[in-house]
Amino acid sequence: MPQANPYSAYERTHVETAEQRQLIMLLYDGAIRFSRKAAARIDANDVEAAHNYLIRARDIVSELLATLKPEKAGELGENLKRLYVYIFNRLVEANLTKNKAMVEEVIHLMSTLREGWAGIKPVSSQNRGEPRPDKKRVDMRG
């Protein structure tokens, strides 16, 4: 049976094979994109479209919140949880009032968080070129 949309199959495969850091960045990208669209729709006085985009951004933040494990991340995890809750609440309030300034605040916060995640080196590249402490180097030059 042929697939209805080859792009969605590619996108699904891309998401399913991405590492955790990449997935988080994809979620941030989506929340930022939908928030920007919502801000543009607020400017255009398109209340229904703004509502729909804000709901989508809120759902992404909800997913970030649901997958966060603050008990494993300690104080950083707790702080991130509080920030996600704040962003979630700002999106709800922005949706109720169609307040573009609140949406822009969310965009700023999400962009800052995304930059932070982008600056973290993937685990696989953190140890490149350095011997692992539990492995001995063998000189193969004869």
C-alpha cells in the first residue's frame, strides 16, 4: 500500500532515529516556530489561527515537561521544570488574551534554551581523540 505522504514518513523516521538531545532541539524548534506563527496571526487579528498555533506550542512545552526527569537531573532539572511550567502558563495566558508580548517572551525563552542545548556536545563526540580511562593504548608502530 503506497504511503500518502512520503515527507511525513521521512520526518517520522528522522524523529524516531534522533538522539535525545536532537529530539529536544526539534521540540524547541517546533515551539518557537508555532509561537512565531501565533504572533504573526495575532498581528493579523486572526484569532482562530493564533489560538491553534498557541495550542500547538503549548502541547510541545507540555511534552517537554512530561518527559523531564528532574529527580535524575537534580537542581538543574528542577529549575528547568519550573521554567517549562512558567512558559506553559504564559502560552495559556497569551492564548486567552491574544497578547503578542507574552508570545514574544516565550519565543525568547525557548530560543535561549535551544541555544543552550545546541551548545552541549553529543556524548559520542565528547571523548573523541581522548583515551577512555578504563582502556589502555597500545603502540602499534613496531
